Amino acid sequence: MKEVLRGMVLPSSANLVILASNYNPSIVSKDWLYGKGIFTEPVTNFVHTPVFSLVESDLLSLTVDEQRLQVVAKRVTEDNLNASADIGRKFVETLAETPYKAIGLNYHYNVPREGYDLAPILSPNDGKLREMLSSTYGLGAVLVFEFERFVVNFTIKPSFGKDQRVLMSFNFHSDTASASEVKEGLDAQARTLGKAETIMRELCKNG
């Protein structure tokens, strides 16, 4: 059963990806999506070819090629994140016999650099880094860890410039063998967002 997002600090961008061995984009027409109840928003852009389909509304976009379904929340709100997961859930329920391979839940946070400090956790040799790089440098990281059924790739990338920010990206990846396993991954959306938020807050001194 899906969980409801309640009062979380939401990412600046988010999408979900469902991989399969053999999608058939030629059937994914606008009428088919509406008829199956997969997409219910008013459509603002639509592309339909034998190897690729794109459906967009003001709030969401759905793309399908022969190996990949992606749903993007164009405006990240609790309602749109839940709607994205619902689209993925209805899609795999409709095409339950499709050989699904994996699901990915992807979140990107863009936080002020002055509220971020990775050094106490990684304990780098500041003097050596200044000598090797520059007296002005940013500390980032690529970390991999397990969370529930997912392997998580977590990337931290600081930026320079007038508006100094830190980009934190989470990819929650889970291999799947059936539609039911894809839905289990989608049902974990709130928990994965909660984990990402906890990590983001831990790394931000002023969070």
C-alpha cells in the first residue's frame, strides 16, 4: 500500500524510471493512456511514434521507449509526486506481463552551500587538499549504500560562482522480476524520500 507524503522537505526535481526488456511504445497513444486511466491530466504536448511516445501536461511528463518508462514531476509537490507514482503503478498493472527489469526513484536537492559541511564526516586532509588543488576548493562525494530493497547511489557536488549551491542527487535502484515488485518499489516512495531528507538535513548545519 502506498504511503502519503506528509510535510517533507521536497527535492527540487524528481523522476521515476521503470526499465523493461521490451516495451511497445507504438501502443502508448494518448487515447490508450486516457482509456486505461493511466494519464488523466489535460495534455499540452504529445508525440507518438513506433519507438517513442511522449505525453506532457503542465504538471507531469511521461516518456516511453523500448526499454524505459520515465515519469517526471515538472513541478515537485506532494500531489505531483503521488500522481507520478500512481501513473507508474497503473502502467505496470495494465501491462502486467511485461518483463520488467528494474525501478529507479531519483531525487535532486539544491541547497545553499553555506549550510553544508561534509568535512566532519569524511575528515579529509585539508592541508594536503589545499596543497594539491587550491586554497579554494569544494568537497563532494559519491556514496553507495543499501536501503530496504534499494541500492542507493548518492552524489554530492558543490558549485562555485555567485550563487554557491550544493547539488545532492539520490538514485534509489531496485532490480525487479515482475509487475508486483515494481509496485512494491513505487509504494516505498515516501520512505525513500524520508531517507533522502534525513541525509540532506544531516549534511546541512543549518537544516
